[in-house]
Amino acid sequence: MNLNEVYQILYDEYGPQGWWPINNKYSKGDYSIPRNEKEEFEIILGAILTQSTSWKNVEKSLDILRKNKLIDRNKLEKIEETELAKLIKHSGYNNQKAKKIKEYLKFNKEITRETLLEIWGFGPETADSVLLYAYKKPIFVVDAYTKRIFSRLGVEGSYEELQNLFHTSLTKDYKLFNEYHALIVEHAKQHCKTQPLCESCCLKKICLFKS
DNA sequence: GGCCAGGCCGGTG
DNA sequence: CACCGGCATGGC
């Protein structure tokens, strides 16, 4: 199992993914996103809202925030947490997520993995998503899909162990990390589901999973 | 109608 | 350290 080989297979199968989606649009092959602070902030909001939640539901919340011109730190600071919770209810866990957004708005330290993890509601995946997709840092994002796909390929490990494997096996390039994580998500959605569709899977030749 | 979604927190053993 | 329940809503 070679991580570069897996990447090539997934890229050949699905092509560029255009992450992170801004305004519900995927700009495939364009790694200049975010282009400004507003896009950067939208990514951070999305990273919080998508915690254990499908992106479809997140889009609904982001649409509502956008219509109310609330993709804006200063404006979000002015509204009540309970009011914010109502606006984002479609993406689930809305009371917690409203608190998480408010906690993030208070954050005023130098942005590092360590300081982001101090924010209530920011675990490793959210912190790493912000570093990679909002700030273009070459930090690999591990998620439940990554763990599922690679455990079936024969690689088990904790968050940190898996991340370390990617960091040591791949060129530290944020564009590569951006695309790779997005391809993992797409592959997990299309084939490597809880109940996997192995017949049509592009990785079946190197996969250990047998149903 | 049940299962699952681009997690994290707080508590327990 | 590993595991668990709670958190909420909508798509399929």
C-alpha cells in the first residue's frame, strides 16, 4: 500500500474536487481559494458546521447566513448565540455549534494547531481543516472516512498516527493535501460506504476488505 | 422507517 | 488510554 499510488488511482477515477466549496460552488483545479478574508471565514464556519453532518445540511445554514449577510465576523459578534442557533438549525447540533462559532469569534491568538485546539469545539479535524483549507498550510486532514478507507486497505491507527503517515509519505504540498482529502471524502461517499460497493471500486485490487 | 452524515465534549472504567 | 452517551437535523 503506497499512499502516492492510492492518490493517483483516486485522482484518475474522480478528478479534481475543487475544495473548499465557496457559495456552494466547487472550483475544480483552482487552488487559489480562499481569495479573501470573507471566503476564509466562510470556510471556517463550514468546518464547524459540518462536524458529523452532511454538507447538504451545512449548505442550508450557510445560505441562510449569506442571505442575512452574516458571513462576517463583526456582524456575527453582534447577534445572540440563541439567535445564531436558530439560523443554523438545519445543520444539526445547532446549540453546540452556535457556541463553537461564538468561541471561535473570541479567539485572538496566533493561529497554530496548538492554539486552535484550545478553542472549545475545535478538535483535531476541525483545526486541521482550518489550517489546510482556510490557511493553505500543508497539514493533512484525517476524518472518519480516512480511517474507514485505510483500515480496509490494511492501515489502522489513531488520528495522529495516520496524519503522521501521510506527512512522512507525501510531499508537503497543500494543494496535494487539499485534493487528497477531498478525494477520500468522494470515494467514501460513492463506494467505501459503511456498506461498501466493492464491485465497482477503483481500489479493489489493493483492498483487503472482504464482505 | 432506520441508518448515517466531512466531530467534539465530558464523564467513566 | 479506550470507550460511551449526548448533542439535532435532513437525505436517502
